[in-house]
Amino acid sequence: MDTMLAARYLGPKRIETEVVPIPAIASDEALIHVDACGFCGSDMNIMAGTHPRAKAPLTVGHELSGHVVQIGNSNAGWEVGDHVTVYPLISCGVCYACTHGNPHVCRKLRLFGFDVDGGMAEFVKVPIASLVKLPRNMPSTIGALIEPLAVAVHGVARTSMEGVGIAVVLGAGPIGLLTALVAQARGASHVIISDVLPSRLKLAESLGLHAIMAGAELLAEVMRLTDANGADVLFECAGHPTSAREMTALVRSRATIINLGVFKKPVEVDMQAVNFKEIQILGSRVYERKDFQSAIDLAMQLPIDRIISHVFSLSEVALAFVQFQSSDSCKVLVTPQ
């Protein structure tokens, strides 16, 4: 067999399953049989044709799990059959961030599934250096959630959770839900999560989270629980202009706001509140390699499988993407079968 199925972005609003050659690997690469791969919010930008780097034709997908079926000569201790996920960042290695220990914020950062063919296919080739080993007893569906869980792990690690009584998470999509679960696991006494979609609030409640409708209801609840002072920490995971406007009102003096959501353009922030309350606002972008291991260690302890709302076969990828865009979806996975 020298061909495989792959989910291919073919232009704006076009994703189809195509038959393509199985990639040949170099001595420093591995061929992975993909067991599961998830859609990410960034994939919407690709499909819309608005992502600045993704060019058709392109195999999408960077949230995956699988097992090694072929390994190059530079195997570095890896073996055929190893269960893996993929660290999908491609850093330049020469910019300031890369040479100062922060390649995850590389000035020219690229990713599998955006700049080169990704993992929503039967097979994917990746550098051996990008492999991350998974426990053999970890279900492939959980393995495909390690990448987004690492986003949450990195975001929560941007600030100390010691002594945090009230943490607020804006946005109950996959990243918001995972961030809330990680914040809880890292010691936050009480985590409140908000959204505008009742279906997502219901899902958050099923995970044991305190879920509140965004807006006035959220503000009133936070003030009630904090004697009108505000939350200790806030994680912005919605990436929506309304979140940017309201986040400073939800926190106390000298609180910390972590921005995980990716705003598509500049937004309005109450800088007077930042000034008067001495609020600290920190950015959080993707993850570091160590966050993948932390995510793996946490994955089986948290009910993260509950965020998987739909699973489709690779041949149904166009239908899977339509479902992913619907309001009743959370994490949508695609499997080769």
C-alpha cells in the first residue's frame, strides 16, 4: 500500500478526504499511524481562508495520537509500536526567543497542520525530535487531547495558584474547560466558568464546575462570592471583544489576568482599571515541551474525555467540520476508521 486518506484543505470553505501518497521518511523522521486527531479553533481560520500562512492544498490537524510504524536510522531510542503524540511547533532556532530558551514564542513560529502537512490522515511523518511518548494504557482519544490540555497547563502555569480562592475562566470551549479543570487541580479553591451558550454551561456543570452565563450574571456572582472585591485570577479563553472589556471589572486589586484566547484584532481593554487596581495582564501562547509531560501526567486524573462531543471517520471529514462549527459541539475528533 502506497496511498492513504487525508483531510485536505483545498481552498476557502473546502475540506475533503483525498487519496494521497504515504509520505516517505528521512533518517531523522518517523512515520506515525494516526489513531485520532482533533479539530482546533484555529482550523476554522484555515477553512475560512483567512489564516496568513496556511496554503491549499494542505493536510490539516495538529492534535493527534498514534503509534510509530516506521522509524529513521537516527531513532534515538524510539521503537516501532511506541504510542505517541506530536509536539507540533516548528521554531527557527536563531531568533531572540529561540536563543533565550523560549522557542514556543519564536518570531517565525510555524506548526504542523498550518505550514506543513498535519495529522488528520491515516499516516503522518514528523521529525523524531517532535515525538512525545504516551502511556500504552492511554486511550487514543485521550492522547489526541494532550495538545489542547498542554495549552491549559501552560496558561495556568503562567501565574502562581498558591492561595487562589476564586478563579474565573471566560469561555467554556475546549480550552476554557480544560483550563478550569487544570486550575482546579493546581489548587484554586473555587473555579467559575462562563459562556453565552447554555449547552456549554451544561457541559461545564457536568464536569463539576461552577458555570454562569457571561455578562451581568457572572459579574454579580463573582462580587457576591468575594465581598465585592473580585476574583484573584482570571483566565481569558474566549478571545472575544466582550471578554476583553469585562475582564478587568471581574478581578480584585493586584489580581492577575492570563490571556489564552487569541484575539483576531486589537480589542478594547479598560486600562484605567489596570492602572487603578494594579492588575497584571500576562499573555500565554501555546506551550513548552515540559507542558506536554505535565499534561500527560494529568490527563488520566481529570474527566477530559467528557469534552469529546463527536467522533467521525476520516472519510466523513467534511461532515465532521460542519459539526465542529455547530453550537452543540465541543471537541470533535476524527479517526482513520
